[in-house]
Amino acid sequence: MADIKPPVTNTSNTKAAANPAGDMDRRSFIKWSVVGWSAFVAVVAGYGSMVARYLFPNVLFEPVQTFRAGVPEDYEIGVSEQFKEKYGVWIVRDSEKIFALSTVCTHLGCTPNYLPVDQKFKCPCHGSGFYTTGINFEGPAPRPLERFKIYLSDQGEIIVDKTKKFQQEKGEWSDPESLIVV
Amino acid sequence: MSLPPLPPESYYDPKKLDKIFAFVAIALLLSLIALFAKDYSRPWKDYQRQFHALEIEKARVKLDQLQLDLSNNEEHQRVLKDLKAAQVNLRQQSSQQEAINRQMRAAEIIQKIHTKESQFAKAQYGALKYRYEKAVHEFSPDAAQLKSQWDALAANIENLRLSIESDDTSIKSANDALALLQKDVKELEKQRAGFAKKGEIIEHRLKKIDPMRMSAANQLADMVRDLPFLELANPNYKIRQIVLKDIPEDVNFMRAQRVDRCTTCHLGIDNPDFVNAPQPLTAHPHPELFMSKNSPHPLDQFGCTTCHRGRGRGTDFISAAHTPQDEEQKTKWEKKYGWVELHHWDQPMLPASLTQAGCFKCHENQTVIKTAEKLNLGLHLIERGGCYNCHTIKKYQGWSKSGPNLEFIASKSTKEWAYHWIDDPKSIRPNTWMPSFFHQTNTSDPLSMKRSQQEIHSIVEYLFANSKPFALDSAVPSGDAKKGKELAASLGCLACHNVGAQPGLDEGPQGRGGHAEPVRTRDSLRREFGPSLVGLGSKTTLNWLYQWLKDPTKYHPDTRMPSLRLSDQEAADIAAYLIQDKSPIVDKPIPVVDDKVLDGIVLDFLKKSSMVSESESKVKKMSRQDKLVFAGKRLIREYGCYGCHQIPGFENEKPVGTELTEEGSKDVERLDFGFVNIEHNKEAWFKQKLMNPRIFDQGRVLEPLDKAKMPNFDFTPQEAEVITTALMGFVKDRPSPSKMADQGVKAAFINEGAKTIRQLNCQACHIIDGEGGGIQSTVTDKSFSPPNLFAEGQKVQPQWLFEFLHAPTPIRPWLQVRMPTYNFHASQINSIIKYFNYLDNQEFPFTDIYHPLLSSEELTAAQKMFSKDYFDCTHCHIVGNKLPAGTPDNWAPNFALAAKRLKPEWIVKWITNPQDFLSGTKMPTYYDPKNFDASAPGDILGGDAKRQIRVLRDYLLTISEHPLQVKQAVSAPEKAEDKTLDIHAR
Amino acid sequence: METIKHFINTIAAPKILFNIVVLSYLIIFPPFKFFQKIHDALGVRRLWTKKGGMAIFSLMFLAFAFGLTDGNFRLIVLKPDNVPIVALLFLVVFFVWLALHQAQDNDDAIAKGGKPKEWAESREKVLVFPDLVYIEFIALMIVAALLVVWAIGLPAPLEQAANPTVSPNPSKAPWYFLGLQEMLVYFDPWIAGVVFPTVILLGLMCIPYMDKNRKGLGYYTYQDRKTAINIFMFFWLVLWMFLISIGTFLRGPNWNFFGPFEYWDHNKLEALNNINLSELVYMIWLNQGLPSNILWREAPGFLILIVYFGLLPAILAKTIFKDLYARMGVVRYSIFAVLFLMALTLPIKMYLRWLFNIKYIVAIPEFFFNI
Amino acid sequence: MNANPNKPSMWEKFQSTQFYRSVFRTGIRVVSHRQRMMIMLNSVFLHLHPVRLPKHAVKVRYTWCMGGLSFFLFLVLTVTGILLMFYYRPTIEYAYGDVTDLSQQVPLGIMREIHRWGAHLMVITVWLHMFRVFMTGSYKPPREFNWVIGVVLLVLTMLLSFTGYLLPWDQLAIWAITVGSNMAGATPLLGMNGPGSNLLSIGDVNLVTPVSDARFALLGGRFVGEAALLRFYVLHCIGLPFIIMIFMIVHFWRIRKDGGISGPT
């Protein structure tokens, strides 16, 4: 295997190809082997790319992690609970922005309740409390609630993408993808 | 550098090998390129490109229009001008702005540092707290020290918080100053944005799709992103799909998720802008029903193949199993798409003409599937035709038999009439629903004709021989036919029956054999609910008819014919009138009984169960009568007569026809197309079968008993098609319950009630839920037709309705049309009551008992409003026994009934705006809905419209049979006695 | 008893334990003369005698047995999926001892002018059948029996059915990748998860081409290939085995550190007050805001990187690695130096974190580029 | 053949049949050196070894037998793995239940324990094999390239173990794989969360998206789900074993071609 000829001819040929001085016979010989081996290399690369392309299907059967949440005008200042059940998300609007809060308590993963009178989220499991911004202010929760990626579609609709999270303690809440400015 | 010398062992010339190698390698490379090309070129990409171009064009046009509008909008121009001025103004103050900005930035930096420190301190605080807690828990000596550290940290945090707050204040003040400077610009900018918003959304979109508006880099991206291989990342053109787990596909004993990729090509389907775009980019023709998020069938929840069928996973024209709706479309498709039928797929797309079949599987329980008119008609035809009598259909389990009761036939008819009727019912009554069993394409040869005659003889003989005795009243008062005709027209008989050529019925369906064929509609079908009465005089006797009209249940306890509470004279008059219509055909002679042929028939049956010799000797021993009765019984069983008629001796027989509950899912391979040259698909077969049930015997050599026996209903091609639509809808795959049309108990009650209403044909007279009332065409003045039952649930009290349905009492005595007394089961009444209440979303069964209460001031006010000077209520309304002055066509129901009949809340709504409930009602609108308060009479109760109406209502409720004797306060209504409302009926 | 446990818990903290491990490494495999002296003074070579081996193992078993008396320790160590790692620890120690035991014998022989044991043996040929075939058979039967007993004694773990919405705390990678996961504490995923594995593999593959020492082929020796073994041992024992052990045994909820006798308390909080070099330079040292220009902001970090990878190899070539450089030549040396320095960034980053709370030297989250 | 021709036992008779001689050309009762050599030369399996070896090479003290054990464990894992495949369906619907059933219902479902612990053990033996090879300096010329192949085999072993880790589809599995595969998402340039991923874009069009990055190629999805399970299954059962076998063949071949086991020169 190791001592087969092609590599030998090949190297000598490429060198020769760089140096056009030589008799006709030699030149044509050189040309054909270069053409042949280049085509062969292209074929191998092609097969490789076939495998690579094959790994990326044209459609996905994964459950949808993004959902449409209407237009910004649908939301008044405050907390909207309409997507809590289905998607585990609160849509919160304040005077300048709209953002999507995760409904998972950062303590042990329970689902807090929204108390409109107190303007806070209160976790029924261990009493962690969060402001409507998601910042934790009471109870054992170690960090603020997470926010999800939120953006406006081309049609002006709000899209919430749960695949991407933003954590306040990592300083990610200033990320433009974590909020919609209104 | 030098070439290696040719090894002596070499056989081939290496140069030659190199050449061959090169050729082969190139060939291989080319094959690979072809492979990529094949994989890359997919038909849907072309459509997506088309759509892309169209989308850009439409957006451009829209944007241009918007901008044109804006430039013409003066307000907008003014804002722009002001904005410019304000910006110039602001720029002049730039040094000031800059100073504030600098100040703010500095403060922000300080705050950031403070925040960071505070953040660190807080984190330490938390960690320290844990350590402290743990130390305390473990009785560690470090606790005290930790505590002091912790306290120190807490103080530090508090300090930091103060500094952050003070930083905040300075930032805020700077911010405020800045905002003040920029106030005008900001405000105007906001206004400008308001104007531009619509356009900006389109522009934003255009920037993404329109190469003309893209940056150079994006233009490049636009070109490159769909190249082979690169398109894996982020292509413009990609397959779209909707995955539906709760409307699964039936995969033989398993259910698999449904995957619809139709929107890959039908890109404009949910975009109203594409209504007129070419296929496949066209928008759906019914966006109000499908597609959009607010419609009952949003695209992402119902997909496409749920209704249309076809192969949702298919991504090209053929593999999606499109089905052409006719020859013309087929040839067109063959040319355009190279269409061929997709084999190996059981559920091809429904052709456009049958699309409504797709509704059935989720809407099965509904009696009327709103907007699916074709399907409704098909179902109605199945009901009226009584298909379910012979073919089990789950939906119609428990429905009563369609034909008349034949248990007492001898008391009603003659053998001669029966012979002619069975032989060819349409010759006696062209518009009858009795289908034809004889003279069909497979029984029209001379031999079969002869046999048919003997078969009919046998059937008639069996029926009469087994007929049970029935006593008729012999005394019939002499009737006046002319009066009878008037009565039949005015009492409402014509709602369900067809009586010869009646005036006002000309447009009704009649004369079907060979004459011009009027199109059947659901309205006309309701008018055909009862049997046609043409040629009744030949069929029965005056005595029987009189008896029947007086009390139908006496002859047939389960009949759907209600009692009209006719007096003896009325019954006699109508009977005299109806008996006049005689059919001449009945007088034709009847072929004689031919023993030889009869023997053949009997033998055919006998041979089935015993040996030939034995059978023959048996036949010899039988008398002619025996043979006739024997053959008659077997023939009734063969033809399945007992499906529609009650016949003695067949009480427990199973229906003869194939079950149709899942007919739409039937494998085409299981249908016998014989020698008939039609498309080999289900719909063609159904249609053909319906138009001529015997056609598939064509060209076949068959024993008499092996022939097809389904009778002929003479369906027109249109009717056959609508019935086919319904049949195609009877499929076995079902969505999960969450996707069914009717969920919850209320919907089930509504469906149940609607079914009862359909079974009793209430809608022949009444308009219920927006349809029916066909009788109105026979009533000259609309004011005299039966009432529209719109919002009946809101209007009447359940208890009253129960009593009324049980024993109707006239509400509108001026009407001649009579609400009949039905032979109801209590459960049927209850289902009707629940229907009306749930349809109107009423609280049911519990309602508050309302006690009207009027102060003396209010009482006078009410009386005043009642009087001629104001609303003049008694001008139209009957009060107790006092009739209004005008002609009956202006009369209105009795006020004395109101307290028991009407719901108090309804009266208020009714007075407020009658047109809301019943547009076109004669009840005047006293209060202008647009100008409510102002339209109230100002001099009563301070012109408070709401109070006036309430007072009127309360006054109304105090009116009893004795007019205008008002009680100050009415005691609770007396207890319902025996006829309590059965709220637990189901 | 409790005091001992408390003491062990305390010294098991990565900050302390890592120093202890590095120090022991330096003494056992002394790369520098200074440590060689300590090595000699302590008579570390006695470790590789049979008695030394016995001592090591008795100590290990004793420690282990002592640990098993503690509930928390048992819970971690006897977790079915952790058993292989416990076995690994004993096996590695045993084989390191075995290799060095033989190496010491050979080295002694060579020092006396003799040949290694293998030399004499290799002159003699034996038939493979049945000598080797039988030995192999026996070995694999032992392993087969061991496997079966292991399978009987220890059921394979099966937890709750997968639930993508509830992540257990802590979520750990398979144990052989825990070294990489531990690195995540100090590096971004792209370095810990991609660059380091690549460097490790490249480094491993490069070994035969870097090591130009012709001596020490085919026999156990330490003295003949001291440098190679010292370097290898550092990565193999200190950076790989040690990190795996930490990741497996000492990391609990929230990836917090827990001593071997400590209860895995979910509420445990550790202050993670880490800052980037740029913040340290600009905000704390210079007391001003961060520059908005990314390159300018991260200039200090880039400067350090340039010095580290650009200048340091040259400096090393003139100083510590003078001999190495001479032996290897420019190309080999450059590759070696880059790989070596890259690997060294791990301990360096550890110390930076512990001493200065440095999170990133270069922090460009905009491009996910954090070092 | 037999020394006592008078009374051949049944066994000896059998040994002289054509069938026996066709199977064991050399016989298995060894009496001569020549025969011992022939056994090695004639057996397709034993032929992996040379006929003769230097004495130090048969000493366990020298070789630790780790390479051989790694190969043996590979065989054990192949056999148990094939058997496990009979009862295991790689779908999120069935996988967990099928694995549960291995311990609850399947006769000798303890195969799973052997497979799992064998896999862990194989990682350990491969590491120790590498350590041994390093300590004896066996990577030195002429065996440099075989060391490289050995490193590849080491990686493949860990990848095999890693892909198998997901298959029970329990919490341990998906989260371990999630943690592990997230690292693939951080691949420079090609990973969604890797440095420079946003450099691979033209204009506003990102080429590295959650559905086109390195992590996706591994998982077949945006997160560890049905597609990932199937991919890992295929890689674990077919893909990686196929590759590792090719490399093993080369590895073993090169041992012989590079002069057998290393020894002092």
C-alpha cells in the first residue's frame, strides 16, 4: 500500500507541470495525469460534501420553540399571562420596552404566581419573590428570572424564541435581542 | 526530476493508463455533478422563486401607494416641516447638549463602578451568609466572627446603595435636562413615526427581499444563499411544513403524525394579497373559515390534508396526489404538469367539486355543517332518501324508518294498487321517494320482465296475507272538498306534503320523470318531508284517510305525522278533498299469475337451502297461494323492503345494504367496476351507482338472484354528486377529540336538539338558527306565516316552552297555520328546550324568578307610555281577551301571556331594539339605537331611557288575563305541577 | 474525627489541593535542579521500591476505607458511574508505580554500566504458542470474570426518563470528559471544549516527532528520558487525572466545590466576583469607563497574548529550554513551544482566577471571543 | 501420528478423520516446535501474532496486556452491543422503556451492565495502554505513525463511549450529552456560539445558524431530541465501530510491520 506509484508520479508531475520546458510527449503525459488526479480529488471532495450536506435535513420535526405573540399594541403596561400555560412565558411591558420572562423560579424550578396588586411574582413553593422586571428581592431564589429572546418579525409581530436565554447576573439583559423597544 | 523508467514488468503503457484514468475520473466527476444537480433542482423551488418575485412586486406597489398617500397628506407634510425646524433649533443648542452628555457619561461611569462594587459585595454577602448559617448549624466557633464580617459587609452594601442612588439622581437630572431640550424633536418624531409606520413595515420587509433595496453584501448573499450545498445554512427557498400530531393519518392499525408540506408551493395561501395570483400561489378562497389565526381553522392547527386529503408529505405536483375534478382539468394537468395518478396512495386529494367531504370527519355530529352547503344537501338527501335504512351509517343509528307502516296494509289499500305501485311507483306519483325496483337496466329483458311480474305478485300477496286487521270508523261526516282544499292550504299541510299541482307550489319539486327537473334544495327537501299525496284517491279509502287525519298515531303509533287537532268536519273536508286525486294508471290491467315462472322463483329460493330433487317435490306440494307467500317473503328479504317499511315477519331483520360508515375510506380495489368504462376511483363509482344502481351488471351473465338489487332513486347527476360528497366524507380516520368540531356538553345538547328538530321537520314552518320556513311560500301574507324562532332561548321561559310543546296553545290566534300537536317523548321536548337555550348561551336550567315591583310613580309612567299618546302598545298587541283595533295582519301576541312565557331580560332587550333580534319585524323601534337616551320621551321618569324600559317591562309582567288590573307586587309564580322540567333527561 | 474530615474538606478546595498536587509533582518528578535537590533529600526514589509501593497502596486503601465511614463520601464514591473512576485512580497509581519501579531497576543497572532487564530478555526468542496465547487467554478470562462480577454487583444506572425541561443540578458530562468540563470554570466553551481537546490530541500525536531522544526505546527508564516523562506526567496526572477527579468527586450543585465529606447543599453560595482584565485595567486601576472601541478596550489582553505566545518562546529558547531548542531545531521547537504554552495556560488561568479574580484576559462577548 | 498405534482411542480416531484434519491442519496437540509454529501460521486469528517473540514481550510486567485487553473488550462490547440491539428501539417513545425492560424483563438483560461497565473499562484500558507505550518509549522510530493511529483509536473509543451514553434516554444521558454537545456549539467559526460565528455571514445573512452549525450536524436538531438519539444510535452501532475497525486493522498490521513489540536495541 505504502509504496504504490501514483503519489510518486504525481509529485514528479506537478513539479514538471510547473516547468513547461520538456518534450511534447512528456507534456501530454503530464497533463493527463494531472487532469485525472485533479478530477479524482474533486470527486472525493464531492463525496465528502455529500456526506456533510446529508447531515442537514431540509425540514425539522422538533417541537416549535418560538411562538408568535401578537403585536406590541396588544400589550398594555404590565404583565400579560396569556402565554404562561402554553409556553411558560410572561410578556411584560414597561414604559420603554417589552420582554419575555421565563416562568421558572430560579430557586427550585417551581412556577411562581403573578400578583397584580403587589406587582410581583411570588413562588408558592418557597416564597421567592420577583419584581415584574424579574429581579429577585425576597425568598431563597438565588438569581433573577431568565428572559427569552424576543424580536419583531418582518410583519411587525412579536416573536418569542425560547431557545435563547438571557440572564441578568451575566449582564445579558442589555442585549438588544432580549427586549423590544417601544 | 526524470521520469521513472518504465518497469519491465509493466504490461500497459502508463501514459495510456493515465489517459484512461483521467477519462474515467472525469466521467465520475460528471456523474457526481449530475447527482447534485438532480438533488438541487426541485419543482417547488421554481414556485418559490415565482412567489418571491410576485411578493416583491406587490410590496413595491403597496409601498409606492402609501408614500404617494403620505406625500399628499398635508398633516404629514406639516409634521415633517416642523420636525426639520425643531431639529435645526436643537442643533443650535448642541454645545449645551454636549455638556449635559458629558456630565451624564461621567456619572454613568461612576455608577458602573459603584454597581460593580456593590455586585461583588452582594455576592460575598450571600456566600458569607451561607457560611454563617452553616457555622451556626454546626455549632462552629467561627459563627460569631462570621457574623461580624457579615454585618460589616451589610453596612458596606448599604453605603454603596446610597451612592448608587445618588448617582442615579444625577444621571436622572441630566437625563431630564436632555429630554427637555429634545422634547419638541421627540414629540414630532413620534408623530412622524406614527405616519410612517405602515410604510416602514413594508419597507423593512422589502429591504430583506428586494435586491434593488439591498446593500451590495446582501445582494451577494441573496445570490449565494441558495446555491447548492450553501443552501444548507440559511436559504431563501426551503420546504415548509405543518406537523399535526392531533389529526393523525391512519396508517393501518396505527396513527402517525400528519405532515403537510402543501404550503411549500401554495405560498400565498394565507395572504389576502394573493387572491388573484396564479396557482399555486393563490390565496385560499375562504380566509374567514380557514388559514388565519382568528378563523375557526387556523392553518397551523389544521393543516391542509386534514380536509383536502392527498399526500401531505409530497413536494411536487404528482407526489402530492392532486386529483383533477373533470376530464378537462385532467387533460390540462397532463399537459402542464405531466400529471399521472399517484398509485399506492389510498387517500388522493378530493377533487375541488367534492372538497366539502373533508368537513364531515370532524363535524360528524352536527346536523347542519354551516357553510358546507353541498355536504349538507348530500346528507339531507341521504336522510330523505332513507339510505340509512338499508345501509348502516353510524350517524343515523336510531332514526326511524322512512316508508309507511305496512302492518295493516289491507285496511288501507288494494292489491291492485299495491301491484302497480311496486311495479313502477313513479308512474302513479312522479315525485314519490319510493325508489323503483323493477324495469331497471339489468331486469329489462323479456325473461326478467316476466319474472318481475311474478315477483311483484308474490310480494303483494305476502303483504296482504300477513296484514293485521285494523278497525276503521265507518261513519265519516260528509265533507266539502272545496273547503278541504282551503284548509289543506291554510293549516300548514303543505309544509311537508305535496298535493298535486297546487297553486304556490309550482316551483316545488315535482314531475321528475322526464320533465324539466327542478333542482332540489334543502328547503325543498323539507317540503318533501311527508309523502307526496298525488294519486291518493287510488291508494286508499275515504274512511282510512279520515281516521288517519283525525289521529295518525292510532294507525301508526310511531308516525312522524303530527296531529293538527282537526275537528271531525275539518278532517272530513280535507279527506274529501284529498281522495279526489286518482291515478289513471291504477285501472290498467294486471298481468296474471304465471305458475311456471312462479315455480321457477320458488325453486330458486328452495334450491339454496336444499337438494334439487327435494326442492322440486316441495314445490309440487305447494299451493299457488303458498308459493306466492313463500316467494314474497324471500323476495322482501332479498330486496330489503323491511328497511323502510314495517312489515310483519321482519321485525328483527338486519338491513340488506353494505355499511357506509367508513365508505369514504374504502379501498378502490374493493369496488366492482364491471365493464363500465369510467374513471377507476371511488367518486366516479359512487356517482355512477347512485344514478343507476344496476349499471355494474352491464354485460354480465348473472342468475336472477345474483343481480344487483339496489333500487333506483332516479337521482340527477347533481344529486348524485352531492350524495357522493357526503359518502366521500364517511371516513375512518379521526382527529383527536380536541380537534373535533363540537366539544363540551353544551355542543352535544345543541347537536342532539338540532337532530330532533331535523327529525320532526320543524324548519319546514319555522326559521330556526337562520334557516327553514319554507312554508312561507304557500302563505300569501308573510304576517300570517309561522313565527321565526330567532333567539328563542333568550326569549321564552323553559317551563313555558315545555308546556307549549307538550300541548300547544295559540299565541297568535289570528294565524290560520296551526302548530300541530306532536307525538313527543319527554326527552325530545327536553332536547329541543336545551337546544334553544344553549344555542343562545342561556343560563340553563336555572333561572332567577323575577318579581316585578313598581312604585306608584312608575306605575303611572308605565300606563302613560302604554297609552295612545306614547307607544300605543295595544294598537297591535292583544291584551287578555281584548283584541286590537287594526286588521289581523298587524296583530301581535297577547300581553297576558308575557309573564309566563317571556324571559324578563329579553323583554328589555326587545323593547330597546327589536331589529336587533328580528330584522324586519313590525314591532316599532321606540328608542333610536344611535341616539339612545335622547330618543326617550323626555317627560316620563326624567327621560331615563333605561328606567323607562325597565318600568314598561315590569308593568307588562303584571298584566294578566284581566287587562290592566295591576298588582303592586306579584307573588312568586305558582309551583310547577306534574309537568316538571326534566333537566336530567340525559 | 470531625476535625480530620473538616481539615480534609478544607484542603480539598481546588485552590489548595491544586497547589499540593503541583508541589508533590514537582518533588516527585523534579523538572528543575531546585526540586531535584528536595527530591533527593526526601529520598523520594524509595517510593518506587516494593516497600514504597506497599506503603503507597496501604495509605490509599486506608484513606479510602476511612472515607467510606462517611455518608457523604460513600454517596459520591459508590455512585455506580463513579466506580470506574475510583478504579481508575487506583489503577493509575499502581501502574505509575509499576512503570517507575521497573524504570528504577533498569536505571540502577544502567548506572552500573549494565543493560536494562529487557535487553537480556529480548535476545532470547520464545514461541508465541502457547506462551503468549495462553497468557492472553488467561488475562482476558480474568477480565471477563471481573466484568461479570462487576455487572452482578453494580446495576447500571438508569435515572428518570429524559426531560428536556428539567436539568439536574449539577449536570455532568461523561466522566472521561469531566476534565474538560472542569476547564469550563476557567475558560469559555470554545477553548475548553474545542481548542483544548484539539491541542491535547495534536500534542499527543506530535510526541513521537518532538521527542528526539533515541534512548529509552523498549525498556522502562526514567533517567534516560527525564524531560519527556516529567512533561508527560504533568499533563497526564496533574492536568488530566486530577481534573477528572475534581470534576467527579468534588463538584456539586451549581458546580460549586464540595469537600469529600461535605453534604451537597443546593443552597451553597460562593462569591464569584470575577472581572475581566479590561475592567481591572480601566475601571479599577485607571478608574475610568471602558473604551467603546473593542480593540482598544481589549488591548491589554491582546498585549499579554502577544507577549505570551510571541516573545515567551524566544525567551525560553534562550534560557530554560536552551538544550531543548538546540536539540529540536526551529520548527520542532516552535510547535512544541506553542503546544506547551497553550497547555500551560490552564494552570496560569487557574492562578489568575484565584489570585486576581480574573475572568477573561480578552473578553469580546460580541464575537463569543473570550480568552 | 499417535505414539501408540495399537489402540487408538475414539478421540485419536476422530483426529485422523478428513473433517478434523481439514479444520485443524496442524492438530492441536502440540508435540513439536514446528507444530507450534504451524499453529500460529495456519490460524487466521492467531496469525495476528508472529510465530516467535523476544522473551520480554510475553512478560505481563512489560506489556501489562492492556492493548490485548482493549481489543478483547472491544469484542465483548460488539457482541453484547449486537444482542442489546435486538431489544432496543432508538426512539424517544420507546428507548427508555426498552432499557428499563432490559433489567426488568429481558432474560439475561444483565448484558446491559456488562456492556456499560465494559465500555468504561475499555476507556481505562486504552488510556493505560497509551501510558504503557509512552513509558516504554515505544512510540519512537520506527513506530511513530502507529502511535498516531493509536491516538486516533483513543479518540474513537471515547466517542463510542460518548455516543452510547445517550442511548438509555434518561436524565443522566440527555444532560451529559447536552453538556458535551454544547461544546460543539462553541466551535470557532462553525459553532453557533463559537467565536467568529458571526463572521461567517454575508451581509445580514448568517450562514452559521442553529440549524446549520457544528452542533446541529452532531445532533440533527437544535437540542438533544429524537434526531440526536437516532444519530447517536447509528454512530454508536454502525458508524464509529466501522471506522474504529479500519483503524484497528491498520494498528495491528503496523505493529507487525514496524517490527513487532518494542524492545531495547
